[in-house]
Amino acid sequence: MLRRLATLSLVLLVGLAVGQADPWRQFAGSTIVVSWPAQYHFEVAARFIPQFTAETGINVELDVVEYLNMRDRQIVEISKPARGDLDVVTWVVFWKSEYVANNWLQPLAPFLVNPRITSPDYDIEDIVPAFLTTCCKVGGVKGYLDGPGASLYGIPFSPETSIMLYRTDIFEEYGLAVPTTYDELLETAQFITDNVPNVYGMTTRGSAGHQVVHAWLLHLSPYGATVLNDDFTPAVNSPEAIAATYTLKAILDNSPPGMAAAGAGEQDAAFLQGDSAIYLDRSVLAAQAADPSRSRVVGNVGYALHPEQAQCGAETGGFAMGIPRNSQNQGAAWMFIQWFTSKRIDLEIAKAGANPARTSTHADAELQAMFPWYATVVEQLPCATADWRPLIPEWGAMNAPILGDEISAALTGQKTIEAALESAAQRIYELLDRAGYYSW
């Protein structure tokens, strides 16, 4: 089967050697099936599909699934030894190593080096480096970061980092300074909870499983902590990780009631509906906070950097698009990915309210005038942490089943924080030992 796929790739590249008056239309008339999640960014991007078809002649069928169910749907198709039904797959960044380890994705190098299928103006170096590494590079440092052995398997599409949103009206009324450290953050959150009627200092997600792990990861890097050491031994019980967990507990204690069982939607709503004064998480919420149809705090939101403690650090997450190895429409699929992640369209969909991936888009003066939070995001991006979580194939087994279980137990008082993280470290070590990480 692999020999047949290699032959198909060779035929594709040789076939593209024929000159085309309009390279974008060389696959006109073909139809591709694109797997996208049911997320706001992709709803915005879908409005541009008729424009893509008009410019390229390529027809698009969308396979839209709620993102928590998308992985199972994709694996059914991309694992088929013969042709699958998907030509473009969109993954959450922590699926990348699993997909590559199983040989389900097509490396992008054959497309990037071919001038008849990749525009000389594509400028992949303009894509935010931390986003490109996190979502799409495999084979470098620790197996999932950039480095001499890294290969590229996708392009970021709806990436995200973390910034702080805060209620300017409350801060001004009470003479509060914008926090720049976690000590200041917790002090300010406690003051608001104690002194501002009907408003809590912060909001967080605390639902057991991957939701509480996301909330916990937000604070690890600024405290100088990490999930795994460079030798893959667990570091979740380090003094820095313990301090970060106590911080998450303090944030939860200053959040509206019920947030210990809340997911991202409830966390977002607590800020958008005015129940909390500080939101520290995904920068993408800023667009919703400025949307009168979604937000009650329009005009009263400020934007600031993710607070520091031992160091600066911010999230890298979101989605990426790539091409299954068993797609028979790889050329048209690459045209789709290239078009939607080009400088022109990245800026256009950002102006429509979606999440850009390019440095030039974030820095665009017109975009910043439309959406002022991008000035903060640009300042935050150098601190975006590519190793925000270990993007190894075993992450799924570490995430909700181990860390989600133990951190939830710590936050709800079933265990002490120290005991919960010690148990998590032991369980992670046993998992990775069985996987062969310590056998050399």
C-alpha cells in the first residue's frame, strides 16, 4: 500500500510539471472533503469557501463534527489502507504525534518545494513560529518540537495563545492596577471578590478531565514548571508545579459558584455575562467580548499580558490542517490549505472575526484598529510556549485519565495537592515506562 501511495505522489508531482496559465486552477473540477470542527473560527472561514471555489474551480464538501468527536471520525477514514473519504483533516494540536506515529499524514515538503503547486509568496516563515511548531512539527527535540530532525505535517488554522481580559470599569472605579505577576493577580482577584457586589474576581474551568487540565496548564509555564523533564520523567510534582496548582485553587476559590464543574463554555460565559472581572485564558474570547450579541461587557474590557511569576509563558493551542496519506486528491487538498492560510486570506478571515496564524496579520495596523486586543497578542507571542504540554502519542492517556483525575481530586479536597500530584507523577511514570520511554 505504501508503495502505491508513493507512486501516486510521484505521479502527482510529475503531472504538475506541465505549465499552467493559472496555477490555482490546475485542479479545477475536482471535489475535496474537508474535516472541520464545529467552532466559531471555522464558521467564519466557511463563508469564504464560495470565494475559494470561484478562484480555483475546486469544489468543497465540509464534514463538520463537534471537536470532541472529530478524532474518532477522522481515524476511521485516515487509517484505511485504501482511499479514505477525507482529503483535508483538521486536528487539535495534541493529536499530531499520534497521527504521524501511525503514518496517517502526508508530509508537506513535496508540496512546499514544488513551484507549480506552491506560490512563491506563500512565505511559511511568516507563520508564528510557536504555532507552527506546536501544531505541525514532529521529529525534532523530544520528538514533537522543532529541531534538526523535524518534519512539517500541517499548517496552523485557528491557533491560540493566552492573554488577560479584565473589566476596565471595575478597575477604574476601585483604583486597581492591572496585574503583571501572579501575586498581584491573586491579590486583585481576592479584592474584587470581597468588595465588588455581585462580581467575582476571576473565572476558570474546573470540570474533571481535560477541562481542568487545560486550566492547570495555563499556570505551569509562568511558574517555571513543565509536565515532563527532557528525559520524559514526570515533573508534575515539582515545587514549581505544586505552586502553580495552589494558584489554580486560589483562582477557583475566586470564581463564581459551580466553576469546579464548569467547562470552557461556562468559564467564558461568566466573563461575558459580567459575573467575573478577570479572564485569563484563550485570546480568542476577546472577539466575543466585543460582540454585543454575545457579551454584556462590550466597551468595558481591557487587554493585558499573561501575568508572570518565575518567567513569561503563554498557551499554544488550537487547530491545524493537513492531508491524509490515503487521500487521492492531495494536490487539490494542498491548494485548499494553502489558500486558506495565505497572507491574503489569513488577514481577510481575521477581519471577519476568526483567529490568524501569521505574524504579519497580527501586526496589521488596520486589523489592530478594528480589534485592539491584537496589539496585546503581538506583544504576548514571543512568550508563547511551544512545549506547553507534551505532544507525544501518550498524551491522551496522561491528560484526562491521570492528570484530570488527580487535579480534580486536589481542587475538590479529596486529596491534598501534594498527594494528588505525587500520585499523578507515579501513574505517568508507569504509563511511559510501559510505552518504552525508559528502556534505553
